[in-house]
Amino acid sequence: MPKLFWTGKLTPPMLLLVNANNLLAWMNGNARDAASMKARVMQGYDGDFSDHVTHYDELGSAFQEKAAAAQLEGLDLRGKKILDVGGGTGIISLLALQKGAASVVCSDISRTMLDMGRVKAARLGYAPDRIEFRQDDMQSLPDADGTYDVVLTGMTLGLIPDQKKAVSEMARVLRPGGLISVGAHGFEHYWEAVDASFRSIPKGYVLGYRLEFWPQSEREVRRLVEQTGMLDIQVKRFTWRNKFNTGGEGYDFFSAITGNWWYARVPVDKREALDKKTRDHFDRRGVTTITDDIVLASGRKPLEG
């Protein structure tokens, strides 16, 4: 079952309010309905609730590329067959190809993200035999055991209800001796924008709704990798502050990078007004700093015999 209580940073009033609401979500069953949680995130990144996600690369790629570079630093990817789980528009996948990977499968639950990735890959001249974009459920991968030399996921794990199952699937499709690399959202990830959004949204829209986001500590991410039996586990954490000229710019970035999937609870005819209200709120509160906080854990799969 997904965690009930909020696992990221918030201001004390918002943390109290959110966790009280999460208790209500557990009582009414919403916090235990993992299938619906997963579906809402997918729909958000498909642009069903907001068109902000169409600006994902335009407004967010520079920030995502920084996280991708940190995750791939020091990894020897030359000649390797790679699976990038939750790869979105292919930011990590394309960087892996630049670093000499033989081929990459960029797997994601969102059709829209994958379509955007295909356009980028074609523009860069990569043929389908070098990079494949494939719609998958991270908790149930279609590949045979031991298919890939490297299996990784970037900033995706915090959106997965059953994180243990997802990491187990990554380990299953990794060949013996291969490398797993798990990127997770840390405690402070985007907390300023999340807090401002919680303050702005009319509470009636999200009453009894547990937001689908589960940041992790270094210890928790290590434990997820350890439970797969990996060896030589290493854990790193990177935190930096993204600066914007105005709160509105901060909101535009946050909305593009998240797809505002919680707008699923907002009536269709109210979404445009709420979008404007929230952007104005970011401006008034001066939300010009949004923190990136990533936890990275890697390990090697034991050789058979």
C-alpha cells in the first residue's frame, strides 16, 4: 500500500493540513486505490487535465538534464544495452547514447511524453534501432529476465505507488553483473512549489485526496535497492536551488514539469480560473526558488553461480 503520510518537506501548517486530509483519504479508500493514483499521474502527463505538459522540454529540460548528468556521471555505458524506466521525453536516454550506449529503450507510462521523445530523437538523427520509445507500466515490465546491461530510472520513483515492486522489476530484467541505477525525489524536492499549490487550491476540490507523490530518504532508497540483492551499493544525494525571475515563471516551470495531474479533481470548467489564480499566488508569494533534491542509488547484480 502507498504511504499514508506526506513524506516530503512542507511548512508546518500545510503539513498538518495535508496529513489530516490524508487520514480522511485512507478512511474513504482513496489513499489505498493505487490503480487510480497511477492512472491520474498518467493522464496528467498525457495532458488530459492541463496543457502545461506540452512545454515540458521547453521549460524543464535544462533542469532535468542537470539531474541526468549527475546520475550518469562516472558510469561506463559504452556498448551497453540500456533500459530507461520512466524515461519521459528521453532526457536520460539521449544522454546515455551520447555517452556511447549501443541502444536504449525509453519506457514510460505516458504516450505524450514518449511522442515528444520520438520527435527529439529523430531530430538528432537517432534511428529506431538505437532508441526505442515504448509505453510500459514500471511495476510490470514486458521484458524477459536478464535482458539489459544497465537498467535505470531518473526522477520517476516518487510517482510510483508500489516502489518496491518497481525496483524489483528493474532488477529482474537486468543481466547478472549488470548495473542498476535508481533516482528518487528527496525530502525537499520542489517543496516550495508544492506548498504554494496546496495553499492556493480550493480545499473542497482535494478533500479526501492523497496526492500521488512519495519522496524518499537516502536510507529508504538504499533499502529498495538492497532488497533486490544487489552488491556494491552506493547512495548519493544532490540538492540545488533553481532560481526564477518571478513567481509566475516558477509556476510555469512547476506546471510543465508535473503536468498538474491533481487537476483531475478540479471541474473542467474551473481549471483555467484555478490556473490563473495559482500563478498569481506564486507571484504574490514570490516563489522564485524551487529546490531540486535527488537521491541516487546504484548497485551491481550478482553473477550467477
